[in-house]
Amino acid sequence: MNKLLSSTLALVVAFGSATAWAQDAKPGDKTAGSMKVQMCIGCHNIPGYQASFPEVFKVPKIAGQNAKYIEAALVAYRKGDRKFPTMRSIAASLTDQDIADVAAFYSELGKGGEKEAARTPVTPPSDVAKVLAQANCASCHGADFNSPIDPSYPKLAGQYADYLYAALKAYQTSNNPHVGRNNAIMMGMARPFTHNELKTVSKYLASLPGDIKTVPEARFRGGSQF
């Protein structure tokens, strides 16, 4: 019953957010977005680039991520629901249309390149399976963690483990002006678990095959950005 309630509430939040966004901005334009990512490429287009606050972790892979999720994340940084000084200042400089365009650019970046290898499911160890089941993660992020039930949710498969761990801990953080994430669903999911459990789950999710990647910026690697 609790799992069903959580899933239902998550869907209400997701579709409500999507409707509000549709009223505020036109559909994103990836070509326009390619001209608006100057503040993004120095971190998100360098494979393995690391942030150093509040701890050292790799900045997330966002090429191939759902556009609606990127939009939602940037709006959350702009509003202060996600507390991270660098991202807050960048998001605050973007209009709704800028955010839609940047999201469209990154959601398409890296697609149509090399043929993807066949994806073999990775069975989680028993301790990981227990946490995933208790948190009911697949109900939103998909059974393969690469096919969320709504595009405002992120693809998790193949994301950097240290980023996932830092993000999950942020949902456990309260009353800190510089660190933390305010999302009722994810806060409820993350807070029952120890840091060790979160780290183990993060490593498992990182091991899964998925769409998201870090694509080096075109001027440094040659060729097209799309």
C-alpha cells in the first residue's frame, strides 16, 4: 500500500510539473541551445570532470538525458530547491526558454553516433536488491533504470557512482543553506538508508548500461555536436 501511494504521488507531482512547464516556455530548440551552453561545457562536456564542493565527485553525465528532467533540475536550482552555489548562479541567469533550449541540446547530444552494443541486464546483489525494493526505485525510474515512467524523471543507468551517491545524500540533508535537495518524494525514499547502503546502490546503478554519457565539446574533438 505504501509503495502504491508513493508511486501515485510521484505521478501527480511529475505530471503537474510538466503541465506548469508547458505553460511557461515553448518547446526547446537544440540548435538554439547549442549557442547557450557556454557555461555548461566546461564541466559537463569533459569526461570525468570533478566538482570539489561539498565533496569531490564527478559532475553528472547529461548528454542523452531526458530533456524534461534537465529542465526540471535547472528550475529547481534556480528556485533554490536544489542547493548548489555554482548551479544556482548559472540557472538564475537563464530564462525559461534558455532552459528549454539547453535541455533540448543535451538530450540530443551524442545520439546517432556509434552503434550501441547490446545491453545485458545486470542482476543486483541481494543487498542492493533489498534497498531497491524497499525504496521502490523502479516504479519511477524503470525496471532497467534507463526508461523512466515520465520524462521529468532522470535516467540513472550508467551515471557516475560518486555523483549518484552525493545526490542521494543531498536528499537526506536539511537546514543547510548551501547543500541539499528539497523534493518530498526523493527525500522520503533516501532518508531511511545508511550512507553505506546509498553508496552500494549508486555503484550498482553506475554499472548498468544506459543512454547517458559525457560528450567532449566539438571544438576539442572535431566533427559535429549532433
